[in-house]
Amino acid sequence: MRWVLRKNPFDHALQSTYVFDVVTGKFKGSYAERARTLMQAPLPRAYTDYLGHQILLLLVTIHGLGAFALITLGVILTKLRAAQSATLPLIFKEMRRSGLQLMPMFMFMSFVLGLLVIGQTVTRLTDVGATSYLGTIMVASVVRELGPLITAFLVLSRSGAANVIELGTARALGEVEALEALGIDPMHYLVMPRVIGMALGVFSLTIYFIMGALLSGYLWAFVQAVPLQPGEYFEQLAAALNGLDFAILGLKSSLFGVAIAVITCYHGLAQPLKLEEVSRATVRAVVQSIIACVALDAFFIAIYLFF
């Protein structure tokens, strides 16, 4: 038995693990059973009862997501270097799925965004003789807002939904409990690689998306014979950018990836599911991920306003 434990690449703790506690009802951090009961309960007839039901469900969901996020953070901080031979390939796989494989779609979307938004903006500013404000408008609309948000939504639709389906199916078929029986922590093996890989993937795609949109926007302005030289265009962009923009862009895009990964993994892994419930869990995860990204974006807008 000792030889088997030494061969196990995961540092499995002697105490009960997260999924075992959820299944047996001992873990009270996510209130999985209570949340499932609330989600399956019939809608109340009175509007006040319905509103109270929704508020209670919101509080339970926030509490569960917060507990799941803290557990994920604890696993990343304590077990990041453990079993790297098993977790690093999974991180690279998630980076490839949430980053490299999406490059063709993102290049097309950035080109379309440049034509529809930036090119039209350049044309209208030229008509009113306000091309000097072009750099400020481009930074405020594309670099700070549209680029990170559109990237997060596209990654959510492509990779985030896949997380819920994969983990929800594995939970419904008992594969998560099988990992527990083998001494493997599912938070370490299933959640941590997805969180790290998606954060890095969203950050990288945001940079490429913004660069493609800015370049395609000027291409549209050049086709429309707008009297704006490339040097002047990029000088305005450089003048409108500062160190805070780069710092917040990197932090915001990474947090978008973390939020999407945590929420999708929570709905796929943290609650007991049946196969027919996976689709509903996917819808809930997508909606809550969009709300979380918009809330984070509003928080960073407040930072821009104060600083």
C-alpha cells in the first residue's frame, strides 16, 4: 500500500475531499442539496413569494460560487507544483482549446469589428473634422471595453459551455467519484487546469483581438480615402494609452477567464446532476458567467473614473 501511495502523482490528503463531502452532505460551503431543491421547486403563486424565492436562490448561488472559488484558489496556491506531469498537459490542452484553436474565428471577428465600428467611427470623425479625438475614442471603446468583453463572450460560448457539459456528464456518470476512489482530488485534476488555461487563453486572445480590430479599422478608413496617415493614427493611439490601461487590460481579461472557468466548473462539478439536468446547468452557467463578466467590467470602469 505504501508503494502505491508513493507512485500516486497527486498529494492526496488524509481527510475527506471536497466532492466526497458534497456527496455525503457534510460539506456546507456550497449548499449543493439546498440549491438543487430551490432550483427544482415549483414557482410560487404570489409575486412577493416569487421575488423572495429568486433572492434566496441568488444568495445561495453566490455563496456556493464564493466557496467554490475559495477552494479553487486554495488548491492553486497549495498544489500548483504537485503532480505537474499530470496537470501541465491539461493546462496546455485548455490553453489550446481556449486560445489557439479559436484564433481563426477571432481574426474574423476582429476584422468585422474593425469594419463595422472603428471604420465607421473614423469616417464620421473625419466628416466633422474631429480626427484628433480618434485615439481617445478607439482606446475607450475597443481597448478598454469591446475587446475584452467580446473575447470573454466568445470564449464562453466555445469553451465555457464545453466545461459544463464535460464535467456535468462526468459527474452524472460517476466518473468524479471514481477519481476520488483512486485518490485523485477532482479540484486539482479537473478544475485547476481549466482555470489557469482559460485565464491565459482569454488574455492572449484579447491582445490579438484588439490588435486585429485596430488594424482592420484603419484599413477600412484607408479604403474610404480618409485623409489620415498611418503614423498619425498610431501616434494618437499611443498618446491615448497609458500604463494603467495595460495593467487593467491584462488583469481584466485574466479575471474574465477565471470567472468563466470557476462558474462553469461549479455548475458542472459541485452539484449532483443527472444527465437530463446537464443542459439546464449549462444555461445557468452561461447566464451567470455573462453577468459576472459585466459586473467585473463595471468594477473596472469605476477604477478608470477614480484614477
